Amino acid sequence: LVKAVARTQAAAKKILGAAKPADADEAEAWKRSVEFAGQIEQYNQHALFGSAVKQTTPQAKILLLDTLRKNYPGGVFEKAIDAQYVVAYQQIGDGVKLVQAAEAALVHEPDNEAYLFLVADSWVDPAKNRLAESQALAEKILNTLPAKPKPAQIADADWEKHKSAYLGLGRSVLGRSLANQGKNAPAHKELLAAAAALKGNNDALAPVYFYLGFVSAKLERRKD
């Protein structure tokens, strides 16, 4: 598919780059050619994106998405490409590119709790000097998710479970970002709430308990 797109795209670009002839008959033929070239570009974009979505291996998905973005920047599927990159890089385990894709996807879906969490969680690291932004994104999850409408394709129980999980993750990030800013009392409050919300999710609880211990020790020392 990638090779076929390259061939047809080259031909379409050549047609679209040709100047309109002065002769009336030639101009009519040129117009039909331009319309056909436009149809080729539309078909190629749909073929690449449709195939990328169906891929079972992330490497194949990324190859098709890269081809789509390279050949059709700002095209029909520009707003949906980054969401597919998030899926692919999550499958591969490439944390750096995953966060970059999530950050790009937020441009088109600014209230997406999954993307907000991925980026905010990455920025909790004090070395990145983005703690205030991490805090803001975590607060956005907590402020927007409770009233977010349920997607039609998701069952009520699954939606409530999803919201509860991401509200817990949002509090985890918020608590950790506050702790790294030295705001120990509010951090402690958020981390306790996160621990309750994430009960049973051991992977998500690990950083919460670590920071709870850290913050609790800081607060105890302040009492002394």
C-alpha cells in the first residue's frame, strides 16, 4: 500500500502542479485530470488511515501513519492521526513518543482524560521543570471528567468505572506534582484520595504510596 500510494501520489502531484492550458478544449481535459487527481488524493488518505486503524502490529500502524502524515499534512485525517500514534506507541512501550503523541492529540481533544493523564504524569518529574503544568492538567481531569457525557458505545457501569479510575489517576498526579512543589499538606490530601480511588490497582498505587510516605515524613518533621 505504501508503495502504491507513493506512485499514485507522485502522478497526482504532477497533474495538480500543471498550469491550466489556454486552449478551451485542453483546459476542459485539464479540469477533468485535476478532479481525478483530487479523487486519488482522497482515496489514498482513506486507504492509509483505514488500513492503519486495522493493523494488529504497532510497527505496521506507525509506518502507515507516517506515510499519511508525510504525504498529506493537514489532510482529512489530521485530527485523528495522533490518537492512533498514542495507541501504537503504547503498544510498543515507547514512553517518550507516547507522551509526544498524547500532547499532540490534546490539541484536537483538549479534555481527553487519557491524554491529559499521560502528559501530566510525564511532567511530574521535577527535572522537566513543568510541575505547574502537570498540576494544571491533573486539575483539568478532576474539573471536566465528572460532568463529561457518557459515550454512546460504552455501558453505564463501564463508564462509571472508567471515570473513577481516571479521577483517581488525576488525584495521583495532582498529589505528586504538589509534593514536588513542596506543598505537602494539599499533596497529602490528594494522595489519600487517590489511594482510596485506585484501590486494587497495584501499578497505579505504587507511586501514590511512595509519595504518601515522603509527604507524611515531611509533615511529621514540620510538627516537631
